[in-house]
Amino acid sequence: MEDISALRGALATWDRIGDLCALLALLGVILVALAQSTSQFGWRPAWLRRFPEPRVAGAIGAVLLIAALAGEILAARSSRNINERLATALNARVATADEDAKAAGKEAAELRLQLARLKWRVISPEQQTTLVNWLKKTPKGPVLILYRHDDEPQSFATQIRDALKAAGFDPKLEQSPAALNTSGMFLLVEDLEHPPAHAVPIQGAFREIHVDLDGQQDAKHVPDGTSVVILVGSRRL
């Protein structure tokens, strides 16, 4: 990538050369005009009398005019070329900045994802108190907690077991392949039309602490019609 500062400096130089050529062209026009007036009318200003003949001043003016015009053409062409190079360099810099911004955005998204994965679900003491207050006077029954074989789901399943125990239940905790490819949490019953008496209160209590237990009918993993299974999958991102 070309140096933009150097290109801007070169452009300014050629602009100054173009201005100088314009002045020289004006001087050449003046000399040619004076030489012609002298030839026609015989009048010469004092500074022009140092030239032997008017035609010498005219010749010098013509040379200056030709050189100045050539210089202006060269300056204009060079300025145009530098402007094109400058535009190309600026576009390249913008493209590079866009690519860097996209890369930075992708890296930030990956970091946010990693951070989200590091945030473990937790039942706070206040949330456990809410669960206990909601469930201590509700019907009791068998509860099986199945969790995915991973540290975070196991930790959260253990907290659920402890909260249910504090509310008067006798929950069982097991690692299960049923939760292997599952994200989120589910409340499983054998028959959704006739759930156990403690199923709906458990679902409502967890809703109070903003934990959704999606109700599902699953005769395969629910031991019997009196049991509730809480399936703990990975944390939803």
C-alpha cells in the first residue's frame, strides 16, 4: 500500500508547479504583447529597452509561454495520476479497515460465546427460599432428576435436588444419555392429560424463579405415572 502522506505531498507540489506555470504563461503573454506593440507603434517601456530588439523580448515571451503551457499540461497530468493513486490507496485502506472491523467483530462474538459458556446456572439462596415456600405445602411425589454428563448441568441438577429436598421431596439424581443432546430443561411425565399431582406445582415454582420447565410427555424415561422427571440439558445460549 502506497504512503498516503507522501502522495498528498506530491500532489501539493504539482499543484504549486501548476500555479507557477500559470504565472510564467501570463508573463510570456505580456512579453509577446509588448513586443508586438513595440513593433507596431514604436513604444517601449524603460525595462524593455535593455533588449536589443523587441523581437528578442517577444521570443523570450513565446518560449516562456510554450514552456509554461507544457508545464501546466505536465502538472495537470501528474496531479490526475496522483489523485487516482491516492483514491486507490484510500479505498484499499478503507477495505483493510472494514476487514479488520469484521475480524474484530467476529473475535468479539466468539469471546462473548465463550463467556456465555463459562456462565454456570445457579440457584441463589433467595431463589431456593422461593422454591421452598412454593413447594413445602404442595403434594409430594417421586422426582427423578436426569442431567447431561457435563460439569455445568450436573452442578445445576445438584442445586435443584437440594432445593427440592429442602421443600420436603426425596429427589433422585442420575446422569443420563437422554440429556446428552438436549439444551434447556424439561419436566417429563408419563401422561400429559393426567400428570402427577406434584408436577404442575413444581413447574409453577420454577417459573417463579424464571426457570422454564417445558412440559413433555415421555413414557420412555418416566418410571411410572406417579413420577416426575426433570431433564437438565446444557445451558441455552
